[in-house]
Amino acid sequence: MFIQDRRILIKVAQMYYEEGATQSEVAKKIGISRSLVSKLLTKAREEGIVEIIIHETRVHQFRNLERKIERLYDLRDVVCIESVGLETSKKQLGEATSEYLQRVIRDGQIIGLSSGTTLNEVAKAINSVQLLPTATIVPLVGGMGNERVDIHSNSIVSKIGNALQAKYELLHVPVMVDTKEAKEVLIRQPSIRTTLDLAEQSQIAIVGIGGRPEDSTMVKSYLGLDHQQITSDNEIVGDICYNFINKFGKQVENAWNDRVIAIELEKLKAIPLVIGVASGLEKVSAIKAALEGGLIHVLITDGVTGSALVE
């Protein structure tokens, strides 16, 4: 390159990057076209005259960790938040998931939701100026009894539906029934089948990830003294949409899974975008299983949990 050519590259780069001039202003000042300014700026980067450095750790301390998790588990995206106390962490996870959902959601889509305390925080955090009157919010799982009605799937669905002024459907069945036969009778009922079919057509799903059954108050609530058979099963590492899974992310064959009313895992895997939200060292094995099984495409978690996933 001639010295004169290099000089013009430096001049254009200084005016644009250091002095803050627009490309049009640079073009007018030097007497060349705007398209040539753009080409010269590209050439300045190629020649090493301009080096652009993104100081990501100053803005987002977890970006390197997120990229490691994305590469390790072949995920579309990972969002890590700062690790804090349990209840505060759930609130922040809910806020991060709410922001993510509002960025990717489009009017006319079907959005499926599981239930639980973290998903309730997602619903509480939704505060959108983007209204979606033709979107539909739908449960992926049945209800959970009479305790903590605010964390039931129907409650969460209605909160998000109202916040977005979207349509929503409810699923009027418990998450667990007495027998496999009772489940089969219920899910054949037209109103219930229609909602479950709609859930399977979701373009986006947001799901929590549960730990081992011995830590689940839901298991003890539904099974009572019979919960020992499930909690002593060492094959189970956690659950997703209340389907217990093994370390490979496969559904475990047991009485619980035979009787749970929720979207089937193979149907969940067919949804184009599944966002999993969970944190806590006690859930690391369950989160790993969900990732290994290809059950989710996006993970929202905290820094401590994220670090454990790559160790």
C-alpha cells in the first residue's frame, strides 16, 4: 500500500472513530462518496489500523461462561445472572426470563408454560408495552392441588395472558391422577384434548427444571407415604414438566410418569424454542440431563449453577 493511501485510511478512521463524525460528514469533508468511506473503514480494520475490542466483562461478567455452556451443550443461547439468595435468585431469574420472552415473542404465536415458583416470578415480571392480541398462552401441565394456587399453570397462564392482552386457554385437570387408566380417560375428554393439542403446537415453551424427587414437596403431597418408591429410585435425576428423567434426559418408566398429566417429552422436543429456567447446585444433575437430552434450546440460570455445568 502506498503511504498516501495509508494516510487517507488513518484520516478517515480518526474522523469516524475518534471524532465521532458520520460517514456522510467524512465523505463531504474529504470530498469522496459515502460508499467509498465505508470501504475505507473496512480496509482500515483489515489492515490493522483500527482494532475494535469488545470489553464484554465490564458490561456482562458472565459472557465467557455463557459461551462455554453454549458450546458444551450445543445450545442456542444461555443467560446467566448473578448468584444471590434463593428467593431473590428466583425473582431475578423470573425477570431475566420475562425480558428474554418479550424479546423473542411475536403476535400470533402459541406460548406454552409449565408451572412452579420460578415460572410465577416470570409471570409477575411481565410488563410489556408490546401487546399481542392474537397470541395464545397455554399450559403444558395440569394443576397441583390446593396449595399455592399462584404457582399453578392456569394461574401463571392467565397472568401472562392478561399482561400481554393475549388470548389464553386453561387446563382443568390435576397434574397427577390415581391411575394410568384415569389419566387415559381424562385426556380423551374433548375440552382437555383440545388444550393439550394446542400446547403441543406451541412455537415457544418456558419450563422449569426440578431436582430429585426427595426434594419435591409436590411428590410427597400427591403420593403421601407411597412417595418412598419414587424417591428411592436412583435412576431419577430430576423432572421437566413433571416428567421424571434419567441422566440422559430420557423419561423414566415408573408409576408417577404413567399418571402425570403433562406434555410428553417427545412432544416438548418438537417445539421450535424451549426455554429452560432453573438454578441451584441441587439441580445441576437435572439441568445437565435436560441439556444432554436436547430438551431445551435456551438456558436461563445463575453464575454458580452455570459454573457447575462446565466443571
